[in-house]
Amino acid sequence: MLDEKTWYRSKTIWGGVVALGAALAGMFGVRIDAATGGDLAAAIPDAIAALGAVVAILGRLAADRRIA
């Protein structure tokens, strides 16, 4: 593996986060099946990228100085 990526772009990391969340939810009686967990793990990086784009746009709109 020569290519690098940041940790938050890793589907493996998000799969682990979703698995942990599903396990914790199961402790409180909420059940998440494997298909839903896989869908969540695939969707989270895209949702975070979209949120980052919104924050960047709002930051530019709120800025009081021009980009040079």
C-alpha cells in the first residue's frame, strides 16, 4: 500500500465506529442489522465531506476580508 489517505476517509474506520455504535445501541435495546450498518459506514464519509463543504461556504460568506 503506497497510497495514503486521512483516517476519516477510511471506510474501515467508519465501519468500526458504526459497529461500536450498533453494539452500544444494542445495549439499550435498539437493533441495527448488518445491511443497515454497512449502509451507514458507507454514507458517513460522504456526509462529513458534504458538511465540510457547507462549513467552508458559510465561512467564506462570513469572512470580512478578501482572498488575495
